Amino acid sequence: MHILRVTQNLYPGQKGGGSYHIHAMSRDQSAKGHEVTVLTTRDDDAQPRTERRDGYQIVRLDPWTTVLGNQITPSIASYLRANAGRFDVIHAHSHMYFSTNLAALFRRLGDAPLAVTNHGLYSQSAPKWAISAYLRTLGRWTFNRADTVFCYTDTDRRRVRDLGVTAPIEVVHNGVNVDRFTPDGPASNRIDHDGPVLLFVGRLVLGKRPIDAVRAVARLPGDLNAKLYVVGDGPLRPKLAKRANDAPVKLLGHVPYDQMPSVYRASDLLFLTSRVEGMPRAVLEAFATGTPVVSSDLEQIAPTVERGGEAVDANEYANAIQRVLEHRDELGSGARNVAREEFRWRDTVSETTAALTRLA
């Protein structure tokens, strides 16, 4: 099967769970014998326009401009017009990107079937009112041009249906490599603290609400001696650094993905404060390493988080952290079992590939 994967963001050029998901899916489908081409954008002139990496082909096109984190790249239309017929199936990622809108347009005009993965209904960068308006108009139209929409959870399937989307929907859970992310192995020497270690992993953008994490840690009792380590980078880093001067917080910046298992092992809990998410890879990585989670109370992730931690409102963060720390070993063991039994990355790849094969 020849797959064209359309995405704005691709790891390692762009960091984040979504961009890594796309890279790993392309790598592992190529290893299964499929021919995968990833059509993406170029945000650095040093990046080659084309290259073959990890078994798959990459084609990068230059964006014309960027609006609210969305790269407007009209040349994707030219590429699709000239090449879409060479592929058995097109798999676009995130309904919010201009590249996916164009893939939906060419599905209407061409023959190659289209799948769209919903990595999360709302944007981490754009205001919710703007995305809500988009979802009721162009976003719904984009979903409805797809032959299959992938959602991570049953809750997100319902939310997509509530928008008036009538396209077929398949629930394929996000996954984690449970052989790489394990409780066994070395702990990171980046973390050096003799009290409870709290971990924040994510881009430092408004939707992730890293400032809320710092505020919550500042409210913890001093005798608890907890410290927050922040992994990630983004536009809020300078603001976060100022607040970190008055709280037990250390900013680690970007940590290479292959070093992340040791970071989780050195931590006592993952602290997720996002206002919007899909099914965060960080939660699954924490679970796989036996690290419990405290998260914001988002309906699509709360049922999973609460099997190895707590999902609460922001005003309950400090109390939830203390409760989870008291039961850290029990919750961490349960979280590990959940990851191993229900969120294995190899199952995510197999189920996604089987669905694309049916379309092709």
C-alpha cells in the first residue's frame, strides 16, 4: 500500500506528541512493507525539501504565511493535483490545519480515499471561540469529506458526532511503546531532588497552561518539599521562568525523546494542566513507566487518568497532588497495567494500518 501522509508538523523538526505520533506511524508502517510519503511544511531553510529517513519519504513545502500557528501553504494544492493519483490512500492529521483542508478538497475532486485523524478537537494556540466557530463550518466540512475519521476515544467520537459530522468514525486508541517506557532502568540525572518530584511535559503554550502548574506547586505545604520539573519549550518560557523564581520549579527545556523514559522514572507523578487535549502521549508514557498522573478534568481523558491518578478542577490541584503522592506505588502499578493491556503502540499501528488497507 502506498500511503500519502499529510501533516503540518513532523518530528523531530517540530516537537510534541502529535508530530512524534506521525513520525512513528510512518516509520513503523514502512517497516511493515508499506510505502509511505509524508507531505509537510518547511519552517527552516536548512531542512532539505526532500529526504528519505527512517524508511519513509519526506516532501517539505514552504509556507506562504502563518496564522494562529497554522501554516498556510498553497503549494500543497499543486502537489496534490499532480501526485494524489499515485497513492492508494491519503491520511491527513488534524482537522485544524490548512493542509488537511486541502486534502479534503482534493478528496472531493479525486479518487484516492481520505482518512483524517482527530488529535484533539481544539487548538492549543488559538482561542476556543475561534475554533468553535471553525468546527461548525470549515472543520465540519473537512471531517465530512473523509472516508474515515480516526478518534482516540469514544468520548471524542461523540463530540465529533455532536458537531454534525456524518462521516464514518473509527476509535483507535493512542499508544505508547511499553517495551521502551518501563519502570525498570536508570533514572535521569537531570532530576536531582530529595523530595517528591512532579513532572510537567508539554509545549509551553496557552492551551497547556504551564503557569497553572507553577501556581499549584507554590500552594503545596512547604514541609512536603515537592519540586516541579518542566520538560518542554515554547513562547511562554520567559514568563514561566520569571514565576519559577518564586516557586520550587526547574525548567529543563526540550529533552530528546529517547531520554524521556529515564525522566519519568525519576519522577513521582506527572502533572497535566491543559485546557484542551486529545489523548496526551505524556499520560500514556507516564502510565507505562508506572508514574501516576494528576490532570485537569477533561472529559475525554478523565476516565483513563482516574485509573492511575486523579482528574480534577484547577482549584483542587494541590489537594489531588498530595492524595496521589500518598498512594503513589499503588496507583503507579495500576497505571502500568492499564498501559500494557490497553494502550500498546503496536496495536495503534496495526489497527490504523488495517483501517487504511480497507479504504485502499
